[in-house]
Amino acid sequence: MTEAIIVGWIDSGRRADNGETMKNQLLIKRLGELGVRCREMDFKGWRRRPWILLRLAWNMMAHKRATLILSSSAGNIYPMLRLMKRIGWKQHTVHWVIGATIGAHVAQHTMQRDILDYADRTVVESPLLQKQLTEYGIHNVVQVPNFKPISYFPDIQPRVRRYVADGNHARRFVFLSRITPEKGCEYIIEAARRLNAAGLADRFTVDFYGSIADDYRRSFERQVSEIPNVRYCGFLNLREAAGYDTLAGYDAMLFPTYYPGECFAGVFIDAFISGLPIIASDWAHNTQFMTDGETALIVPTHDTEALCDRMKGCIDGCYNLAAMASAAQLHAATFSSENVITPKLLKELEITR
């Protein structure tokens, strides 16, 4: 049987609480479906259980023919690649990069190219990041987008028909991610204030879903409590069809992020599945995965006025939201696990032979 040793934040058996654990859980599930036995080395909270380091070392020695898949941010993986290079340990290694900070590290020489290049394959989510790393001299860089299993598409036709029958109905905006200033939450709140001040309070709502960063909770909850058409709605369970039905009831997703490690946020796929155009910042690699005017409305990063204008355009019926909803949902299949993690890809990465 083909084997792989998976190194990263996994938190197996629990609900994923961030993008890395979600991606690793889904990667392990998909590899298992394709006949790969995965030995999980869960490094989430590893300082509280440092014996995971010994377990990893033992597995690498006992299963040297297994592919070593290092699935985490470059900052977490770099020390391991450096140690492997220093001691001359050779094992087929795939660095499955989480996030996009690796490009900045190489450009700023805070990580050495030859150490990152010690992996046999480097997998990144963005075509732009693939190009950057290749130009920096890292070999065998493969672009593989983020992915999710898609077993259900909510019915968006009632919403599409509503656009035609009543183009002036109140617009429902949604934010779905970790709630921090870096994800653009302050810009969303300020845009809501400005729209309300312009007399549009009864023509739109904004709902937030996701975990709130501890150091932002007090400020966020206070501000939301002061705005009548903005709410915090807790968690949205997208492991069940009902979660996608809820998401499909909105008109657009807000994502004016400037988070430093942003690459291909998994919520983009959730938005596409639910037929939601995304009002997104042009930050980092966002525009690699959506098309302005077709599946998204792109705004300059840190530009609250532009965000406000795009939201107002949705409220005033300036965009063909019916066509954008349909285009977004059609786009979703591109990122299904079955279409991304394929037998052909595993052979290209030499995980299977």
C-alpha cells in the first residue's frame, strides 16, 4: 500500500477551527479515498506534547519509503527542511505550502532558497506564487488550488428569481472567516456606518460568522451592538447541507482582507458553492481565483470608500447579481476535491508511482 507521513496541524476528529486544520483534514480524507495510507503527525499544540517529535522521527526511520508531506506554513516547515539538509536525510518529500508567506521570505532572504529546494516537490495554491518561487530558483513547484469535497449545491434559483421580481429588496451581506481586523472586519463595520448615515439602514444587513480573536472580541462586540442592521451570528456549520442553504440566502460575501498570510481562502469555495459573488480586496493572491464583474467585485486594499461604493452598488441594483450568482456556482466545481486531488496529480507528485 502507498503510504504518506502527514506533518502539520490536523486536530483529527474535531471540527477544524482554522484554514490549516481544515485543509489537512480534507487532504487526509482525499488521499485515503485514493488508496494512500496516511500516518498523521499532528503538530497542533505540539509544545504541550513534545513527544510528537520523537514519534515523527521514528515514523520517518521506520517508513522511509513513505512520502513525507509537510503541510503547513513555510515558517513551521523551514526548520525541519533545514535539519534534514544538514544531516543529509533523504526521503521523498512534498512541501504542501499553507498560505503565501513563503514568497516574501524568499524575496527578503529570511529563508534560504537551497533549504526550501531540499523538498522534492513544492505545492502552492496560487499561479502567481508558483511563478515567483520558480523565478527565485526553487525547482519542481506545482500549483494546486485549495479544495473541498462538494456533495451538495444549494438551490439559488429562488434568489435569482427575486432579483428579477423585486430588484429593490434589502440586500443581505455576509462575512465568514476568523473575525479579526486583518480580515477586514473594521472596514466592513465602517462601511455599514457610512451606508446607514446615508439613509440606507433599512436596505441592507451584514451578518458575521466565525470565531472572534480574543484580543478583538470586546471591540468587535461593542461596535456590532451599536449598529442595528449588523449582527454576529456565531458559527455556520458547513458540514451539513443546511449550512449552505443558509449561506445561499445572502446576496454577497464581504472579504476586504489584508491578512499577511492570505493565499486561497477556503471561504471562496464556500461562496462559490452558495452562488455568492465576493466583494474582495485586491490583496495578495485574491484576484488569482475570481474575476471582477463575473464572480467578484474587487476593491483596493484598505479602501473603505471603495468597499462602501461596491456595497451601495449592490443595494441600488447596479450589478447583475443574478448572473454573478449563477457564474459563481458554476465556478465552484473547479475546486472540488475530486477535480483537484486526482490520481494524475498524485503520480505527478510521486506520492503514488
